Amino acid sequence: MIVEVAEITIKSGCEAQFEAGVSHAARLFLRAKGCHGVALHRVVETPAVYRLLVDWETVEDHMVGFRNSEDFQEWRRLVSPYFDGAPKVTHSEPVALSSND
């Protein structure tokens, strides 16, 4: 499992519109090949910064499959007007896990 982490800074005063756009766009991710889930987190210390976390089967599912799709274009149409700069996107994979659950 690969986690896409997109750090996105939003223009001041556009937080509600951005959050609504992400909520609407979640279905675009969820129907993509290899997508297992999507979550949006807001950074407490810097409220204009969000982290979009998307679980992918492979990096290629994200970078080739989703990024070359019409759904990606729709995702960007819904949310990019609120970006304050380009998102920083990285991919990670678990190397150690622990839980109290």
C-alpha cells in the first residue's frame, strides 16, 4: 500500500469552499483503479495548510492511471482555484506499524 500525501496551502478565506470541493471530489478518487481511501486533514498550527492522504495500491495507479484521467481534470477544476501555490506531493509506504487498538 502506498500513501500519497499532498500538502496544499489554500488562499485565505477559501477554506470552506476548498473543503466542499474535496468532499465532492472524493468519489473521483474512490472510483479510480487502485484507490483504497481518501482523507483530508487540516494542519492545526497552520490552518491554511491541508494534507490530502490517498491510499493507493501502487504509485503507478496514482501517477499514471489517475493523473491521466478525466477524473483528475475534474478534481483540479473543483479545487485548484483555491490553491495558494502548487501542492507538494510525495508517496510513502509503511515500514513500521504499531497500535493500541
